[in-house]
Amino acid sequence: MRLSRPARGLLAAITAVVLALIYLPLLVVFVNSFSTSQNLTWPPPGFTLEWWAKAFQSDGALDAVLTSLQVALASTAVALVLGTLISLGLQRFEFFGRDAISLLVILPIALPGIVTGIALNNAFRTGLGVQLSILTLIIAHATFCIVTVFNNVIARLRRLGTSLEDASSDLGAGIWTTFRLVTFPQLRSALFAGGLLAFALSFDEIIVTTFTAGSSVKTLPLWILDNLFRPHQAPVVNVIAVVLVLVSIIPIYFAQRIAGAEKVVR
Amino acid sequence: MTGVQPAIRLTGLTKSFGSVHAVDGVDLDIIEGEFFSMLGPSGSGKTTVLRLIAGFEQPTSGTISLLGQDVTDRAPFDRDVNTVFQDYALFPHMSVLDNVAYGLRVRGVAKRARHEQARQALDTVRLGSFADRKPSQLSGGQRQRVALARATVVQPKVLLLDEPLGALDLKLREQMQVELKELQRTLGITFIFVTHDQQEALTLSDRIAVFNEGKIEQLGTPAEIYERPASPFVAAFVGTSNIFDDTVSQTLLGRAGTHSVRPEKVSVTTENRPLSADRTAAGVLAEVIYVGSSTQLIVDLDAGTRVVVLEQNDAHRVATNGRGARVTVGWNDSDIVTLAPPVLTSHP
């Protein structure tokens, strides 16, 4: 496609503005994490590493990171197992109510978090009589983490078709052997992509978390929300934010590389 | 003992998808060690029969026996048959060697032994030097041979081939036909070959079943199928046929019923020349098509039908003028095949 010179100039300008809107605020957070001002005054009056040192000594922040990691890893693990099983069930077998189940599985990601949160809160506390804890939080997160795994895996299964599984079975492999040696290796990158998304969803989730975490469970988003408006903690929050940005670049980088590598193979 | 036990016996085999009968009451014995082809247009049920024998589909009714044992309810991995798939279905994440060794691996053969056997199988299909490649690095013909090696290394009783040459270009296909035939002789196992290519079926097979609408239309040797087609469908599907319906038959042959005659059995000469044939008919040459070793002539008969004549391009070829010339065609009664009995007019 060919564009005229002014059109190209205009598109470049729009692109620059949009990218600036996304990344300048992040840059401000980055700069403020080294600012000597506690009130986030702009421009920063001076440079200091004090907040970085404080952040790494702050038990609350470190505990919150650890809790979030635990929750995200556990709910991703649950989602990987259940999401794969349900994709196989829905894609490889025909039965009554298949489409309905497919819809019910995807629905949680479209439901407003506040609804899921209230519903699960009620179900756990009054329905089941369970104390809210890190376990209820993991279950709550898994309800929407399953969706990303399910979507990735079912799309892959659909594209793969059944001929490789037929061939494996034809050559004498039982169901489990076929899954281990043929189906799973073909699903690996879909599971990785779905798992990364699930992890990311869980890691920064705050609405459902508010309703389903026990009072002693403090995930990172909850901790940030608690501390953002405390004058002494604001710069520390900035440090944590910068660390999170750096950390989230890594999975995105890998996800992109996997997607790129698959295009080459095909 | 009731004579020779068939390798595969299908009894009343039926497979319905909803209201569609993909396979409709097929009875068939396939003899041990024969090269058997199932020939038919797409949707005729031949591939479904193959998938039923392999166990990928469950029949709606009927039974499948393998060497006298009822295997109807057995899973694919529990049947001593192997399949060469139309799209080859090689495992993309495994090397060629691991693909071929797969059947041995799942049977618990140790790595060393299975790799050795797989290498031998690859050597027999002349792909020994490709063992470490991935399937994606091979050409279509090479993938085809890997699929063959993978299916035969486990020494099945019966090898099922689902249009295995369909994706190859003509030259390669002809070469693979020869290789398949040789492989079948060497291994001495039963081959069941599904194809829509009548030439391929005629060339390769000991026997052919012609499928149409889920039923076997005719079963016989290639010569029987070609020279004595049992129905208008077979006559039209296998090779080219001049088919005369009831009315035309009465005019041209002096008998009722549907008949056919192969183009190469029809002789032709310019009008007023003698023609040694049991019956002759006059017409106008509508088209002359040169096809290399022979020439195809299309003649519009005065009787109101069109016949195709195939003449060898040899020294004795009768010179015919171009399009529009008056010609005489002729054939011998022995070359006429009756496809259907006379149409019965209902009595009042």
C-alpha cells in the first residue's frame, strides 16, 4: 500500500502521540522513584537511591510480591490442568450440551470482576462456610485464568486436527501415551502462551481479589493501593512499579519470540 | 476349515452420519497377501470403510474381522493393521528416525533396537541419510516414503493406504506406484489401497472394489472391471466408455438394454471403405484429438448419438480426413458389454 507524504506524516504523528500517552507516565514513575521529593513534585528536585534501598527493606512490599507470585503460579497451574482437560473434552468428543459448556467456560472473563467477586465471596462465606484465605483467592483467580488457557489450547487443537492422534493410535499407542508423546508436545507453546496470559491476569488482579482474599492475605496490587496515598510510602510504590514493569517485559519478550518462531516453522 | 481365511472380512458394514449412509451394508472378503483397491469418487464411502477397518470410526452396524478374529469393538491401537495417511500425519516435532521408530517405542522396544530397525526400514525406502531431519525438511515424495516406513516397520498384518499418492505430481506418482507394488511383493502383506484414480487402481491392484454411494458397485480383477463393467456407473467411472441406452441399443445393436463399448474396441474408416466388423454405423467426424500414442476421434452417428474412438498412431492407421468428413465406425459383438437388462414396460 502506498501513502502520500502528508498522510504518512500525520499517521506518524498520531502514532507518536499514542505511544507517548502510554509510555510517558511510566517514565514519570521511573524518574520519581529516584526523586528526593516525597510528594512527587515535578520536576524532581534531586536524585537519590533512598527509596530503592527502602523498598528492598520493606517487609510489606516483599511479602506482597511473594504472595502475588504464589497466587499467580498456583492459579495458573490449576488453569493449565483444567483448561487443557476441558479443551480436549470439548474439541475431541461430541456430546449433548457441548456448546453450552463451551460458553460457560469462557463467560467468567467477560463477567465484571465486581460480580464475580461478590458471587464468590457469598458462595465461599455463606454458601460453603469457608474462611477466606489464600486458597479461596487462588480458586477465584483460576476461574478466569482457565479461559486464557482454554482459548489457546482449543484453537491449537482445532488447527491440529485429529490425524496425528489417529496416527499415534494406529501405531499402537494408548490414550495416555498418545497424549504424552504426540498431543502434549504439539500443545506446549499454546500452553506457554495461555499460561503467561493467565499469570499476568492473576498477578495484577484487584477487584475479585478484594472480595475473595482473606484479611491477612495481601497481594501486591492490594499493598500498592493501601500505600499509594500514604505520604511516606509513595516513592516506594514508584520503585515497586518500576520493578514490575521490568519484570513484565520478560514474559512478553518470550511470548513474542514463541509466536515469531512458530510463524517461521509453518 | 472353510477354505482360505480372508485377511479382512466385512459383514453388513454400515456407517451413518446422521441421516447419511456413508457406508451402506458392505460385505467384502479381502484375501491375505493381495493388493486390494477400493476405487470410487469422493463421498462414495471408500475412505470411511478404510477408517472403519483401522478403527478410527465405529460402524453403525455390521462386523469387521481380521484373520478370523472379530475386531469390531477394538480400539485402533489394539488392531494389527497400520495406516498410511493421505496427509502422511508425520509427527512434526520428531526426527524422521523417531517417527519411524514410534510404533516400536510404544511397544516397549529398547532405544538401540528400535533405532536399528527404523534405520533398516528407512534404507528400504532409500531415505537412510535423512534419518536426523525433521519431516518439514522433506519433500512430498520423501514424506510419503517415511510414512510407508513408519507403518511397515511394526509388521502389520494389513497395510491400509488412504490415497497416499494424491498429493504427488504425475511423474512422482508413477514412480511411487512401481515402488508400492514392489514393496507389497517384498513384504508379502495385504495392502488395502483407497483411490479415486481409476488408472492407479487398474495398474496396481490384484482386485478392485468400485464404490458408489456407500455400496460396492462391482468387485473383480482390473481386467474384469475394465472389460466387463457391471453397471453404467462402473463403465463411465473406470476409463472412457461409449454407453448406449435402451433406444440407441435397439437401433445400433438390434437388442434392448443398456450397453457399452470401449473406444479402443471401435474401428473407424472413411465412408465407402470396407470395415471388418460385426456391426457398422455411419456418421460425421466431429473432432480429432491427438493424444500422443493414439488419436481420439469423436463421431456424431446418424443414429443420433456420439461415440468416441481411440486409434493407435501406428503405420496401419486408417487415414481419415479432418472434421466434417463422413466416416463409418464398427465393432464386434464380443466387445459389447451389457450393463443393464432391457427396460421392462409395465403390463396393463
